[in-house]
Amino acid sequence: MNLLFVSAVIICLFVLIFVIKFEKGLSRWLGISALISLSWALYSIIFIAKLDRFQSVPQKIFYIHVPSAWISFVAFFLVFIFSLKYLYTSRSRDDLLANSFAEVGVFFNTLVLITGPIWAKPIWGVWWTWDARLTTSLILWLLYVAYLMLRSYIDDFERRARLSAILGIFSFLNVPIVHYSVLWWRTLHPAPVVIRSGGMSDLPMSMHIALWSSCFSVVVLFIYLVRKRYKIGKFINLKEF
Amino acid sequence: MSKNFKLYISVILAVARKDLRMELRNKEMIPLMLIFALVVSLIFGFLDLSFGNIGERNMDLYSGVFWISILFASILGFSRSAMIEKEAGGLVQFLSIPVDSSAVFFGKLIPNVLFLFSIQLSVYFFIIVFFRAPVSERYILLILTSSISIIGIAAVGTFFSTLSAKTNLREIFLPILMFPILIPLIIASIKSTSLLFNNKGWEEVIDWVKLIMVYDLVSITLASILFEKLLDE
């Protein structure tokens, strides 16, 4: 336990030095605050949040699994918005933003699909099951991975932007299906605990602290990653022309 | 009947007629799709051999075999249909007519649907004869339900085959695009087909058929609206 703690602190220090040395301006502040809020979130998840009565320790994956899922839905919604915007304006900035949101969204969705089975194995006894929520989440992941693959298989800039905008619009159809799948079908995956009427008061305060700190840190990390990806994309576009 | 509407219908019929006439003259796609579907169902049917007559107790296996063969054959059909357009210059001559581009989409959709309709009966016969699948009493309902699903498969396939024809990987990319989107339709189709193989009544099947119909409506609407953006060249 001690070794884990010490190595985590050392890694954090390295990342902190990296961020302070190589980032400028807003990215520096975002990077530092992402690091600090992630550390605080981790501390609150491990030490502040009370143990769940039935699931005990594995329930704590909830604090990573759920905010990642939320932010990936937001990311894919933004892909939808900027895809529509690109089809309307044909500006490369909109296409680049859509791509950045898609990449970071796929990253967080992958986290969801990894932490989910890790949580499921001790609780349900299986790594995976084909209920509506898990199936539609896997489809969502596949759709946006296909989006990223489509972008890599087209060289012409205008065609790539237009076709991936179309795929971004088509794929967003799945996001509300994923969210409402637990309400429309009987699933093994639990129905929404927090996002429902009266849900906020069901959770004890300690869990709220952990959940919302984790959510905040995930949002800050998301913004940091998207900005980074956008800048890299702008640089690549410049080099291509 | 306004003039615009007549023009719209005539564009749809012209595009559809072109592909159907090509197929009637060359007779290359339907036999190819049919043989491919039968070969695929043959290989999947060997699951029956290895599990020892599991099929007689589990109708899902036969519906699964049927739908996998139809899906793989449809990939062939859609890729070929999109490549024809790409080689011939990309439907430019139809774009110059002042109609909504969704007419071209429906014109491509009709031959794709008809090709798949024409092979589904043969695949059913093959599965019934070679794998001892039961001849369902509700065979009319069975064919009707699978026809409705095929319309949905063709809508998504037509749209994405045109999209993937414009990438570097051409038609190889089509399954990666198409299959995740088709998964809800496939689940509903397999369930409804297996219920009908089991001679279950309309009341049990109707839920899945409703899902198929909603999926068809949504996919056809979305594809016809977005098709115009695909052809912007």
C-alpha cells in the first residue's frame, strides 16, 4: 500500500514538472488543475466516500465509470453539433473540433468499457453480458471507432471532413438509445441512480463529494485533452498544406 | 400530381431501371450473392454437426444462420452497386436534374432490396432442406417479416456503401461501418424469425416487428436526408 502511494506521488510530481515546463498559458493552468483535482478526487474516492453496504470496495469504480460515461456522451453530442456546423459552414475549424471531441470521447468511452467489466466481475459474477445497456454501449464505441477509422482512410481534406461529419451525425442516434436503454428494457445494468427525480438525495454526502470531485476532474481533463488535440490537429493541417 | 413530384418519381425509376437492366443483362450479381449466401449458411450450419442436433431444440441458430448469410451476401451486392457508380463517374448526370438527391438514394435502394428479396426464399429452402429446420406454418408471416428487415438492411447498406466507396479502402470498409449500426435490426430480425420458425403467434412477434419498422423508418429518413451531402462533388 505504501509503495503504491509513494510511486503515485512520484508519477504525479513528474507529470507536474512536465506540465509546468512545457505548457504555456491556459494549458498550463488546465494541466495543473487537472492534476490537482484528479489527486483530490482519488483521495476522496478512497478515503472520504463511505463503503456501499452491499458491494463494499468494488462499488468505488462507480466514481470513475459514471463520470467517464457522462463526459463521453457530452463529447459525442459535441461531435454531432460540430458535424452539423461543418456541413453548414464548411470551415476546417469545425471539422477539427469534431475530430478532437470524437478522439477524446472514444478515450473516455474505452475507460467506461474497461472499468465496467472490472466492476461487473465481482458483483455480477461475469465480465460481460448481452443486456441492452452493455450491447448498445459497445455499439456506440464501435461506431465512433469507425468514425476515427474513416478519417484515417481518406486523404482528401474536404472529402474527409464531409464524410466524417455525416458519420458523426448518424452515429449520434445511438447515444440517447444507450442512455435510455436501462429504462426501456429490463437490464442487468442498474437504472440511473443519480440522474432521476429524487436521486440526488438518495446518495449520502460523502459519496456526493467523491462523485462530483471525480466529475469535475474528468471535465477539466477532458477540456485539457481536447485543446491539446485541437492544437496538434491545427499544426498537422498547416504541415499538410 | 405536380410536375416536381413526377420528376422525382421518374428519377427514382430511371436510376432503379438502370441497375435492374444491367443485372438482367449480365446476370452476375444475383447468382453470386445467392451462391455466397448458401455457402456461408453451409459453413455456419456445421455448428449443428459439432453440437449434435442442437438445432432442433434451438431455433435461434437457424435464424442466426439465415441472417448472417443474408448480411454477407448483401455486403457483396451493396459494394458492387456502389462501385458501379464510382467507376461510371459518380451519378453526376442525375445531380444535374433539379430534384432532391434522395431520389437517387431511393433509386439505388430499390434494386438492392429486390436482389435481396430474390435470394431470401432460396436461402430459406436451403436451410430447411439441409439442416432440418421446421417448415413453419406461419411461412407467409415469416417472409413478410424478413422482407421488412431486408428493407432496413438495404437502406443502411446503400447509404454506407456509397460512403465507403469514397475512401481509400473502398468496399472493405463497408462491414465495419454497417454492422455496428445494423445490430439492433439484426437482433430484432433473428428474434422474430426464430419465433416464427417455432410457430409462435402474431402477439409475440409484433413487439420485435414494431422495432424493425421503427428502425426502417428512422434509417430511411436519415439516409435520404444525408445522401445529398455524400454526392457533393
